[in-house]
Amino acid sequence: MRAQERQSAPGSGPSTDIHIKSSRGPPINIQLSLQSLSTSILELKQKVAVEAGLDGTDKIRLLHNKKPCSDSKSIKEVIGDDAI
């Protein structure tokens, strides 16, 4: 998972672009634009499942800097100051 912070519409809070690609298995290369920094990792996994045509999120693991991301954390908690 790679993130890059972007300014969004006034009043909607900070957002970021998320780029997700698979390291193995079926090739997945997904760009999720303007995701709120308060979006949970579980919500990202649900969006990836829809984009990739998967049945659920139980087989999806998101990594950031080679570390697994907990479903309960938000994007801001995971990326911290990395993309800012």
C-alpha cells in the first residue's frame, strides 16, 4: 500500500490517494483516489475486494512498509508522517 496526501474539497478534511498492488496470486493493481485519512483499513479491504471481484476480505492482507495493517486502524494511523 502506497499513500500520497492530497488536498481535497474545502470542509471535507485531508485525503490521500492509495495505490494497492499484489505481491503474488492474481495480479491486482488498484488506484483508490481521494480516500479520507480517517478511512479504516477494513473499509479499504472492502473496496479492494469489490474492485478485484473477490467474494470477501478474509484473504486480503494489506501491508505498509512490509508490516501488516490491522483492520481497526485508520489510514492516518498506518501511514503516519510517511506520505506527508
